Amino acid sequence: MGAMRSDHLFLSSSASPLTRRSTLLAALAALALPASRVAAATSSPGVWPKALQVPGGVARLSLGPAAVRPVAYAGDVPLLVLGDAAEWTAIVGIPLSAEPGEASIAVETPGGRRTLPYTISPKRYSEQRLKVEPRTVDLSPEDQARYERERTHQALVMATLTEPPHTQVLRMRAPTPGRRSSSFGLRRVFNGQPRNPHSGMDIAAATGTAVVSPLPARVIDTGDYFFNGNTVWLDHGGGLLSLMCHLSATDVKPGDMLKTGERLGEVGATGRVTGPHLHWGVMLNRTMVDPALFLDA
Ligand SMILES: [Zn+2]
């Protein structure tokens, strides 16, 4: 059963676009395009984000060739579309709350609107029990009101949509050195009470360790939030965002442009935490996905 699942996942996410690409390359060769153009298209430098069609994962859906970048949607949320005229790919963030089974995106081209189906495989995330300050689980009326204001503000930040990144390779640099927990997706129970699943990667590091940008970015929000503590939101383009939480210090302000590896603040223990660490979130189409899919290992 497990083996069949992974085979199916492999076939649906990788093999068919590759087959399509080979056919396309044969067609391009037949058209006698310059050799360098074809050679560039056949080199396979690795793929980031990695495709993993499960709740909290990423689907890479082939949209085929088109003269202009197609526009694609999950529901009414625009998707990141990468590529060039020879082959476009929709990079789809799959919500942790998604039901396994058939899903689809909509693709708009000058010819009209079509539906592109894909399959979400099940993934069972385990449970994590945490002990935190009681006031961060049973919120006072003041804290509840503050949290709701912050949630409204964050929703605006998360809707940021700018031009797609210039690069096709969205391989990210780990934002801080340290042990990376595989806690993405864990169903969390705080002081015995179930809460939202863990939607990022925790990296253990001492307070004061530098936090850097994982890709070129524009800073779109900074603030001190009830659960997330000192926070920096980064826009990498095309609806791909990073979230850095619990910082002890922030060095940047909205509008700042950062290169990959450029410092934005320091690891800390602000907000709802059990100790100093970086919480790193990665968002695609307003959906938190597993940051590990953007890293080398
Ligand atoms: Zn976390």
C-alpha cells in the first residue's frame, strides 16, 4: 500500500511533466532551435521546492508551453507560475487542512479557462504536547482583542502579491544555523488544549544568533505579535513569503531589500515559546507549506 502510494505520487508529480518535456524538446529540435537553447532546457540542476503532494506540501503542475505566463488560481487565490515560453509550471501550496483525494487548480489562457486536476495523498502528522505560560493558552479579554487585531493585520500582509521571482530555482538558504526540527504539521496540544497545527520549521539556536534572508526579499512587515513575538515578514515575489518569529532583535523595516544571506535580526524567545529558537514559516498562495521542501537536505 505504502509503495503503491509513493509510486503513484512519483508518476503524477514527476513523470508526466518530464514526458511532456521530452516530447516538447523533440519538437523544439525538429524546429532547429539554436543548440544552446535546447541544451539549457535539458540540463536538470535540481528542483526547488521539491514536489510533495500531501497536506502542507507543494504540487508542481505542468501548464505546458505558452507565449505569455499563464495565470492560475487555487480557488480565487493566484498561484506562483514559473518557467518560460517552452514550459510553465504552477507551484501550488497545499493547505495542512486539505482533504486527501482529488483537487484542482484553474488555468486562464487567451483561449479560455480550464481546470487542471491533481491528487493529494494522505499524510499523518503526529501530535506534540507542549507546556507554555497559561496566559498564552487561555487568553484574557485584552489579549484576545489584541490577537484578533493582529490576525486582521496579518491577513493583509499574507495577501501580498508582487511580481514572481526572477529565478526558476527557489532553493532557499537556511535562515539560521542549528538543529532543524521536523515539527512541521504536528497537531499541537498546549497545556492539554488542542490548538492549530504547527505551520513552520523550528530551528534551535541560542538567543542572539543571526537570522538571514533565505532568498532575495523585500521586508513587508515587522512587529511584536502576541503569539509570534518579534516578527519579520519577507516577500520573495509571486506570493512566496517567509515568516521569521520569536526574534530577540530586528534589524530591518518594511521596504528594506535583502539579498540571500543578508541579516534581518537575531534568534530569541519572544511570544509563545518554550525556549529560544527561530520559527520559520514559508507561504505560497496564502498557504503555509513545509520549509524543508525549499532546502537541500
Ligand atoms: Zn514553531
